[in-house]
Amino acid sequence: MPRTDSQYRHLQNELARAETYDQWFAAAEALDDAEGLLDWREAPGSDLLHEKLIREHLYAMRHHREKGDVAALNRVLQESLYRHLGELSNPELYAVARTGTTKLATEFLDEVENAMNFICDHPMPGVSESHKLTLFQEAERVFGRPALMLSGGAAFGIYHIGVARALWEQGLLPEVIAGSSMGAIVAGGVCTRNNQELERLFYEPGYIHREAFRWLEPGQIWHRRHLMDPEQLLHHIRTNVGGMSFREAAEHSGRTLNISVSPTRTRQKPRLLNALASPEVTVSSAVLASCAVPGIYPPVMLLARDDGGSQNAEKPYMGTERWIDGSVHGDLPLLRMARLNNVNRTIVSQANPHVLPFINHHERTGARASLKQATTSVLKAQVATSLQISRNVWSRSLLQPLLDQAHSLTTQPYLGDINIQFPAQPGLYREVLANPDEQALAMYIRMGGQATWPRIPMIRDQTRISRIFANCITRLQSKIRQQ
């Protein structure tokens, strides 16, 4: 039965007021039903998918699984994944209904999961369990894994906590997490905690240290040439992140932390610090460097564990280099993440105040959104070209570092495969460099969750195969240990 306008507005209000994902999903499902979108989801096919070929592979996998033919199942599974992953990753599949994609895509992913679990749990002729484990591990390396990338954003970046919590509640928080600037503080806080400690971070936010920003006196600003107290920021970071190295954080949490820092020297390159590339660097010094916005904080020297000293002794790491805000040259270090962490799907939580006005049309459709996209693309190209010309003209001047930074801010990517955007409100911009009180902290975290919930169906589907790989490998390792 068609719903009245008042009923429709009521459902929209329920969606906006939802306090949990379950509440949001119930309202979203009712809205999808009212708009006929559940019928679209239940339709047998879609023009966004190669229905005939997908069904052919789906039935073949089911046939070989029911016959118990592991070898044939493995062959058709590999072909199916290779041929259909591109179209199943199409974001248009998730741009129609709020609650998910078509029944055909879900059926295919269900059968892929059944096939992978069957191969994992049943003997393969001539293949030992150890060899099977190796095959799964090699296949996982080829396939890749997802990563959560947290942008800078000053106080807006607090909302990343809500994003991470929403993913964690649904069992979707990736093991690989990267952060720049304020995103580095949140990433560090998540990746230095095990699951029990994460629960406290997510559900007892009152114990989070909130005093990150402290303005210097006018005389100190003139003398130091920056606006805020780096010691206060370091205290904030150490209170929330602790004193671990990247290696210690990975061993304690089981997650891979990645922190992006930018160089001050023209010929130095941006770095992605993690347990693989810089295991003994301290997380707190890396986060401090990633937060060092030029003019607001001074450049930072990285610190590392001193193997010859006490457990907490530190020494300079690349002592002649100084580093600044990771957002300057690599807010989202997509290529470096892919190379170092074998990432195949990026979930980006974007909160940079200077970026939000130019990407808030990204998920929208229609003439107005298309016009804005065209306008911002032309503007961005013109600014980038002007800055490139200026860099060439002033290449030997004192302005070169500033021009390099401005050019990088203009040309670097700010979006990934799946994007969760801070819902910027003009009135909040005056609070971007303010320490939040408990009420503001709760507001930012709530906004993070609400921004994440509409992406949950897409994230769940597009990271599903990676999670199945991880689960199968864990089961095989446990089986081999018990032999």
C-alpha cells in the first residue's frame, strides 16, 4: 500500500534520528519499500551485471560443491572471481537502494563463500593441509585486502572514532588502517589497542584526553614562528596513543598501523611509516609529525627505540630530517598503501575542512551535481596549472617549499573506492581548532556513525571475499597445529 507524505516524512525523520545501525537499517528498509526499491533488489537480474554468465558460474559452483568435486570447484571459482569482480565492485550497484544491492549479486557472493569454505574444509586429492594453506595464502596475496584510511581534519577528524566504531560493531573494521594528521591520532588510538581495550575506547569516550590545542601567547608566537604549543599536542597524543613502537603496536593489536608524514626538504619524499618500513619508530613521534601543520606547529624529528638502552629509551630516527603534516603531501597515500600492505579496496573517511566543500557532490546524481563536478574539476585544473607554472618560475627562491606544498594539496587524491564524508555544517567551521567538550565529542562520534551506516552494505559485500580468505587461513592454521 502506498505511504502518505506524512508517513514518508516520518520514515525520513526516523532515518535521521537513528542511534544504532539496526535502527537506521529498519528505517532505510521501510523507505526502500515505500519507494519500490526492495522490488529492484529482489528482481532476478540487473542491467548493471552480466546476468547470464554470472548465473552460469553460480550454478557451476553449486553443482561441483554438491557433487563434492573440490578440484573442479576450485577451477570454476578462480575463473568466476577473475571475471566478475570488476562488475561486482561497481558503486552503481549500491546507488539505488539504501539497504543493499541486487539479489543476483548477493546470491553470487553467497555461493563464492560456500565454495571457499567447502574447499577449505574438505580434502583435495594430492594436496596436504599445509600445501592447501600455502595455496590460500598465495591466493590472498594476489587478491589483496581492504584498508581504512582516515584523513586529516583537526577537530572534524574526531568523527573518525565514530566511523571506526560503526565498522567494528559490524565486524568490518579492516586490519590495515592509515591516518594523516588528526586521522593519525585516531588510527594510532585504534591500532595500539586490542579488542578489549577498543571496547573501552568506543563505549567509554569520557576517558579520552581531549585537550589537544593550546594557543601560544602573542610574544611566543612571534619568537617561535608557530601558533600552537607542540608540547600540549604531544601530551594529548601520548595520553591517547601510548609509547609503543610500530612493531609493538602491531604485535599488541594485531592491526597494521600506517602514518603518513610529509618532508620539509624539497628533495625528500613523503613517507608511510609502519611496522614493515619503520618498525622501531615510536607511534607518538610519527603522529606528532603527521599533525605538524605548517605555521601552526613546528616540524618534528622522528624518534625510534634505542636497542642499547632501557625499554623506553628513544633515539633520533633520520636525525637530520624534519617532518610535517601528512595531509600536505599524502592525506591518502593510496599507491604506497597498495604496495606496502597489498591493499585492493580503500575505505576513506574524509574530514578535511578544505576538501569537504569540493567533494560533497561526489555521491549525488542529477544536473546540479554534474554541474558542480564539472566546475570544481575545471577550477582544480586551473589552480594546479597556475601553481605548476609558479613552481617553475620560482624554483630557486624561498617560495619553492610553499609552492610545492600548495601544488601537492591541489593535485593529490582525496577519495578512495568507498567514501565516508564528514557532513560539514558551516557553523562547525569556527570550532575546527577548538578542543571539544564531552558534548561535542559525543556529537562528532555520533556523526561518524551516521555517516558510515549508509556505506555498510557496500563495505560488507566488497570486503567479503577478503574476510573469507582470512577466516579460511585461520581455520587451516588451527587444523595444522592440532595434527
